[in-house]
Amino acid sequence: MSTPVSPEEDRRRPFPASVILKNELLAHWYPIIRAKGLLLYLFYLLMGADRQDGCYPGVDLIRRFLGVSSATISAYNRLLEMCGLIRIRHGELRGRRRASNRYYIDVVQPPRVSKQRLEKIVAEAGGTLPTWLARPVVKNCNRWMPLQKLLEERRSKRGLL
């Protein structure tokens, strides 16, 4: 007879052998979320790779593992959520402490970059993100183009097309 496993114990079980990352995530979203956003996304993917109910690492664990500040985690969480790459259910208050947030990722199909989504990110960035992140995000959204188009431009400049 097995005993029920608490969420705290459950998240400490061994990780799956591998996580498949869609190429389009890197090709389409990297220009906007950059290295820290991708790193945080991959961390959530690693923590919840074989789970349907998301993952729920505490901020202290994320901060210590990735070597980034709590403010950076919070800012990039908002950006990833604005992009539709993660969904966050905020932890409930338990006495004087707040439970860990739950992070959900659509592993099968990350959302596509669209003109409407980019416009929404630009509109929300100023009021939602800290200035140090909002400025480059808006700039990158305004000049975003698919990797294929960038490659075509490069080839045409070199006379390869």
C-alpha cells in the first residue's frame, strides 16, 4: 500500500531523462525574451516536464539555482506570461507565508508570435515591466522578424540568393 506524497516531497523526485524543446520557441521567441527569459522558461520546463499540474518551485530555489535576483525572476515571469509562454497561478497565503506559485507551460505547442501578440506585449510592457526590461522588449518587438527572414536578408546581402 503506497502512502500519499505531499507536494513538497513530490517535486523532489528525479527529473525525466530529457525534455524536448520546440525549435520555434528559440527561433521565434528568443529575440523578445532573450537569455534570461529562455533560461527561466527552461527551468520551469525541467521542473514540470512530466507533470500535467504544472510546477511550483519557490523563488528562493529559482534564485539560487539560476543565480539571478528575485526582481529579475519577477520581471521575466511577467514577460513570459505576457508572451503566453507560461501561465502563473499565484500561491495562496498560509498564515504569514505565501505558498509557491504554480507555473504552467504548454509543452506540446508554444504560442506563435503574431502581430497582435507583439502589439499587446508593447502596449503592456511600459506599465507592467520594470524600465530596464521594458525598453529592450519594446525595441525587440518593434523590429521582430522570423529567423527565416533574417537569414534570407543576410543571404541576399551576400549575393547568395
